[in-house]
Amino acid sequence: MEYEKLEQINEDGVFVPQIDIDYPTEPDKRILSVVPECEVVLDENYPYLDKSFKFNFMMNLQYLGIFVLVFILNPLKYGLKIKGKKNLKPYKKILKKQGAITVSNHVYRWDFLGVLQAVKYRKMYFPTLHDNVIGSDRFMVRYAGGIPLPESFSAMKKFNEALDEVVAKGHWLHVFPESCRWDYYQPIRPFKRGAFTFAQKYNRPVIPMAYSYRDPKGLEKFFTGGKPCFTLNIGTPIFPDTSLSRKECVSKLRSECHKAMVELAGIKQNCWQAEGD
């Protein structure tokens, strides 16, 4: 796909990290490579939604660790601050009743945990790439709610059935629409349509969130090692327009969420377009 780039124009006072990372010219190209430590076949027999006692026990145990330890360490290690929780208060009842799909830029290792900390939902699930369930973090990814994306049509049916069950139980979904992680990247990259397809299919609101950055001050420099700090900015939920066709609804949701995240990140003119596939 051809990507048109514009001049990046930020709001006054927006902090842009100066990190020595050579970002690719293609916005969906992976920077981080995973060293395979096992072989996992994502076919129709893979347990995309593992219901075994062992898996559920380990998932609950990990979530206990997240709520007890990670929610303390994230603000220390990464300087995480969360803003905009007030934007969710008017929708508290409907979000509690039917759940939601959260989306954010993918910019550091614990960014999903930051989203989880922002909404403080008991469990969330998220689609993840195949590489993430064969590397050293595979257990943490799976027990955090990662459901790997298969490639074959028959396996995709099982993946979709797993998501159907997750949503039917009222669980929230999180999706990184940029698809891959670019640490400390400030512009908002183009979005794949997956998150917005889910929102249209399940008729769930999308909550746009955007990570921005801060220059570390005082003790923040000590805890973060001098690296930029993160602020997670929460936007207002965006609901699918059920009067439109599926394709039109997905396109509108993607465009609106991209625009919202650009504004949340403090950007006047983003260098990337909204469409990423």
C-alpha cells in the first residue's frame, strides 16, 4: 500500500522524544524481532480461548500480580500518568453493561498494561501476532489475554469464535491498530481495520487512547533512567453508526478514532494517513 506523508506539526509545548531508533519507512514494518523459543501451530486445533484449569489459574494469578505490582511499577519505571478518565464517566453504565474496545498507539513494552490500569477492568483480551506466542514473553502474553492471529481460513474461524465468546461474556477487547510496536514514536501511524471491524460486528463503542511523552523531571529521571515518561490520554467513546453499511461504518470509525488519537497526542497535523490497509 502507498502511504502519503505530510509535514508533522505538533501543538506548542508537545514533547517529542529524541531516541536513537531508526524507524522504518513503512509504518507497519516491525522493528523488534522475536527469537523463537518454541514451535506453535496456529491451526483449527489451537486453543485460542484456553479454558483449561491450569490456564485460568495462571491467568488469574498473573492478573493479581498486575493489579498488585505492575500498577505500582508502571508509574515508577515508565513515569506513567493517566489523563482523561472523566471522559468515561458519562458512559459508565453502558460500558459496564456491554463492554468496549479500547485502541491506542503501540509505543512501549507495558503499554497494554497502561490501558488496563486506565480502565481498571478485571480482564481484557487482545489479538496478538504469532511471534508473540513463540518468544520469551509467550506465557505473559497469553496469560494477559493475548489471542494469536492465525493465517489460514479454517483457523480464522476458530479465532473469531474465541472473540465471539469473549465479547458475549462482557469482556473488553484491546487492539493496537498500528499492528506493531515502535518504541517512543510520536506520530500516530496508519490503522489496520481490525479493531473497527470488531466494533461494527459486536456493536461496541471504541475508546480512543493515545500515549504522549514528557521530559523526565526530578525523581522521574532516577526511576526511568532518564528516558522519556509516558502519559496515557483517554478520549470520549465513539459508537458505531448502525445506519451505515458495514464497510462505511468501519471506515468512519477508523477515521474518527485516528483523528481523536491525533488530537489526544497533541498533534495539529499528523504525518500519516488514517488508512493502513
